Amino acid sequence: MKSPWKLAEDTYVIDGMDMGLEGRTGTYVLTGENIVLVETGASLSVKEVKAGLQELDISLDLVKTIILTHIHLDHAGGAGLLLQDCPNAEVIVHEKGKRHLIDPSRLIQGAKMVYGTKFNELFDPIVPIPESRLCVKKEGETMPLSPERVLTFYDTPGHAKHHLGIHDSLTNGIFTGDTCGIRYHQTDDHGLIFHLPTTSPNQFDPGAMEQSIRMFRDLNPDRLYFGHFGMGEDPDQTFDQVLEWLPVFTNTSYKILSDGGGVRDIQTSLMNKVSSFLKEHGIPDDHHIYTILKLDMEVCAMGLADYWMNTGKQTGSS
């Protein structure tokens, strides 16, 4: 389906073509009297966002708000660049992410530790955002867009401490960012859509992630809008799958590190477990999902090792 496409009433998604891959990251567009974007993707996705808005006949000066679920560069790296062409827009961010958008030097440094020599290719440039154009939203705060549409913001740590979840009253949907993991829609050609937690460094916290997911469940949404990628209309299935896989990720990594293994060993083990799951569900060995998963499991393994190191339990110590 050609980007952008309609997901629900006054709700569209533009494919950011992150890393040159279709359906990897998206920018959500809430239409109406005030145009709201949720996520921008990386800077290389900004051209896709602009083209998508043009397809929707939305000029950049009509964009009033850009909401970032969190400040990881695949979600927010393009915010400063896009903002330069959106003269009437402000950027909403978690209070713990604000300073890193004003001065992204530490954000850049952290991403370079994860992506190494690929950083420039994937994320450059990172444009600072003036403080005057930033707005912080905290737990329970709201943003009325129309009499029928109110956005409510929730503090949702687990993937990152600077993470917001946003409930949309019009569609009874939640913009989950990365809190509810990744929606792997690529295997839909074989009748399977599945979800895995995303445990990237350096603020992954499984207990907080579980708590945030259970809070989402308590909101009883009809749909979820994922950072990666698209809309799911079976929230309970998502919650169940991510909560089932989360202890698999943490327990597997704990055992490997306790036995003297490292990040590469965690990646290999997780990849084997997920691959076995996929093969049990009829996904052939040559499916392109395995290439995507290899990258994701590498980043997840880094975050898991970082978590156990920070908790002092990587060798079984308390």
C-alpha cells in the first residue's frame, strides 16, 4: 500500500523508509483543525514525511504540534530538521528528554556507541531544537484537539526513561512508541504478525516495561499505533506476546552473562529462539524478516547486557 495511508478516522501514517526499509518506522498524522504529527523518524526520513504531507494536501505551516514518544534517533532524530520548515509548530517531549533535544551531543554520542561507523549514514544531521519551541508533557496531562479528540499523555518507562505513551480518545488508540515492542508485520504474507520487546541500550528496565504495558492494558484500547510499525487492532495479543517474550529475553541474557558469555552470544541465542518460533509458524528460511531480526537482536542484546551490568547481576551477584 502506498504511503501515506489512512488507519482510522482522521489518522494517517507516512512510511519514513528508515534504513531504506518499507514499514520500518512511521510518522503518524492526526488531521483536523490542528495538524499533529507523532514521531518524525530519523533525519533521512524527513523527506518522506514532507512528501507524505504533500500527498495529504497539508502544507508545513499548518503543522501545529510534533509529538515525540521518546528521543531515540530513529524516532526523533529528524525533529530539529523538520521543525526548520514548520514555522508554527512546537515539539512535545518527555521532561527527561528535553535537554537532549536542546543539546543533542550526548544523544549523538550514545547512538554512535550502538551504531558505530554507520551513524552518519543512518542519522546525520541532528539539528538542535530551540528551548522556546519545546513543550514538556507529564503524566496525565491532556491536549484537546477538538471536542471529540483529546490526547492524554502517560509516563511509560521500560524502553527508555524519557518515554511518553499517548492515548487518543477519538480512535481509542494508544501511540506506544517502543514500550509495547516491535510489530513485525513483514510476515503477514505468511499469515503471521508477531511482536517482540525492544530492549535497546541504555535505559531498558524490564520491570518498568511490564508495568507500562499493564497500564496500557488497563486503558482498554481498541488499537495500538507502533513506532515500528503501523496499527494493530488486537491489543491483548500484543500485550500477551511481549509479556511472554520479555522474560525469555532477560533470563536468556542473564544465564549467558553468568556463564561468561557476551553480547554476541546473547544475540545468537535470541536469534535462534525467535527463528525457531518463526519456523514453527511456517516462515521459510529465506524470508527477509531474518535480516531485519538480526539487526534488532544485535541492538536488543546490547541493551540486555547493559541492563545486567548496571544492576550488578551479570555474574549472578546481588
